[in-house]
Amino acid sequence: MSKPVVAIVGRPNVGKSTLFNVLAGERIAIVQDTPGVTRDRIYADVEWLKYQFTMIDTGGIEPNTKDIILSQMREQAEIAIASADVIIFICDVMQGLTDADAKVADMLRRSKKPVVLVVNKVDDFQKYQADVYEFYNLGIGEPHAVSAASRLGIGDLLDDVVALFPENASELEEDDRPKVAIVGKPNVGKSSLINKLANANRVIVSDIAGTTRDAIDTDIKYDGREYVFIDTAGLRRKNKIKEEIERYSIIRAVTAVERADAVIVMIDATEGVTEQDAKIAGIAHERGKGIIVAVNKWDAIEKNDKTMYEHQNKIREILSFMPYAEIMFISAQTGQRVQKIFDMIDMVIENNSMRIATGVLNEILAEAVAMQQPPSDRGRRLKIYYMTQVLVKPPTFVIFVNDKKLMHFSYTRYLENRIRDAFGFRGTSLKFIIRERKEE
């Protein structure tokens, strides 16, 4: 099972982002700044008690607005609601119960998702007790009085949120078929690719609309093996409002990537690689997935003998935080190189799950250290005792040293490159944990 998803929704200016920031940053969240991921994140990985979940912040919902931006925020909040396992619905005690709150509550009821009602800005429960009880009139359960700004009532709120998670939220899925998420900006050709893969083989087992993840799972059989492709297509907007489209294409990517073994990041060859592509790719990178960059619409651009080389260089430059990613040039429309995707998927999933024996690893380590001496500082030299692999998906290595402070990032990268030279690991990130061991 992937991590449960919790969406925070409500009207504008009721304190959604304040609550999100409290949960994501200062109180309980484990959030890392990863290159390629937007600093203005609208999702975060959060831990509470024994549970881990992904939290999504949304734009404010104005149910009856004709304003283009606000109406798009409403539609895109609906996407977040469809993606969520549990919804936190925030109201504002200072503004009191409004018609807009009631309409949002109706929207949430129709979603049939578990909802936790939160009344924010309650700095003094005795003072606002009657005002909080007014929100029982929404008919979606008991209102939780909190003050996000003052961090009051947050623990009790989270206790109730995690109590609504699916019973098997901590269990692993038994389905061992390779799961491949296709992510990218809107209209880059994600659905077209799945349709081409499915039609070419004519063995779609089923098209199942994902009820909880707002993604469509398509089962495709190729060369006797079944694959599950998770399509995050959608968000075809006549009026492109860039920031809001970015936010919610990322929501879809987060929820799909969580479930996947490998991720295909699709890029439009006619537009070239963009910063938004980097944000979406960064989600897969930080979660340690096998990654394939598929440059689509390759048939639609004029080419010379340097075109592919120039595109590769630009992609490597923008996606510099994941130099290991495999790059393919395809056309979902004509089928150019599309069948090669299956071989690439098999390879990156195998590499993502590869395990290297400790003895072999340390032979590579000894050779690397002999070729390039470890760094030193003020006469004290780094000693590397040994290395062992402790996890897969992604392959994770622990290196035991005499002093962690002497282990410079550049030397860790050097060791990573030597391991890649020896074992490949194409298409997957490698993680390194540095531990100190006292000298005998």
C-alpha cells in the first residue's frame, strides 16, 4: 500500500496554508529540500505516531465564483479531494459559518470521503465555544477547534485524521506486477502513450478508474508479462493559468509516483525541457524510483545530426540532480521507439532492486580508495573501514568511517561513480548513509 493522502481544503483565507506549514515544517513533518522540487511545495511527507502520509495543500474553494482563477482553484481542489484518503476541511471561527462553507461541505459529502472538520483561529476555547458549536450545522461531524498559528489542538486533530486511514495503510501490496507511473505536464502525451502501448498489444486486461487516486490504471501484457500503467492525464484547460496548472499536475504526480516501481517522466520535444518538468521529475527522484525520461513528439521537430545530442545536453542540464535517469526519444502518435519502453522499464526496475554482496562492494571500495586518496583536514585523514548495502528501492549503502565530518560530498559522489562503473545501476538513484565507527 502506498502512503495515505490527506488533502487540506476550505475557502480562501481560512488558514489552510498556515496549518499545512505547521504540519510540514516546524512540528512533525520530515521534509527535505531536493533540487528540482519547487520550494513552494504544495505537498509534504508527514509522520504522526506510527503513521506516514502525504499531505496536499489546495487553493481556496469559492463554490459559485465566475472569476477564472477562483473557478479553476475550485476544480483543482476537486482533483485533490478525489486523490485523498482523508480530507481536512477548514473553516474560520472569526468569519463564522457561511453559505460558502455549507456548499463546500455539500461537495465533500458527495465525495463520500472521510472528512475531519476543523474550525481554525480558536485561540481561546472558552471564549469561542458557542461559535465552534455553530459548525455542527454543516452536518459533517464534530468540529475540531484549533489555532494553526498558535499550534493549539494540532495533536488531537492528527489523532483523528490517522484513525480514518484505511486499515491496511501499513501493509504492502501483494500485487507483484511492475507498476509504471506516467507523469508530466498537461497535454504532453501521457494518455496517447498508454493508448499506443495498449493498442499495439491488444491485450488490455482492464481499464480501472482509480477511485481513490484520481488516476487510471491500465493493465497491459507484453511478451508474456503484465504491467500496470498509472496514467495521471488530465487538466486540459482552455485557459492556461500556469501556476494553478503546475500545482495540480504535481498533486497527480505525487499520488501516482507513490504507487509506482518505475516512473516515466514525459517531456514535450516541441517545447523542450522546462523547470516544471524538473519539479515533477524531482518527486520521483526524492522517492527513489526508477526513472525514464521520455521525450515525446520527436517526429514533430526538424532534426539534423546534432538535434538529439543538443536535447540530451539540455535535459541533463535542467535535470542535473538525477544524472542517472535514462533518456528516450519517442512518438506516442506514430509509435516510434514505443515498444522499447518495456525493455527500459524492466532494466530500471531490476537496477532499482539490485543487491550487491558486501565482499564485492568492498573490493570496489578498496580499489577506489587506492586510486584516489580520501580527503583530509588539518592533518586528520578520512579513513573508510567498509561499506555494505542495507536496502533496495532505491539501493542504499552504509559507509563506516572514522569521522563523518571528513566525508566530503564530492568524495561520496566519487565512490558512487565507481560503483556505477562496476554495476551500472542505470535509471536509479543511489543513497549513501555515512556512519562513524570509533578507531580501535
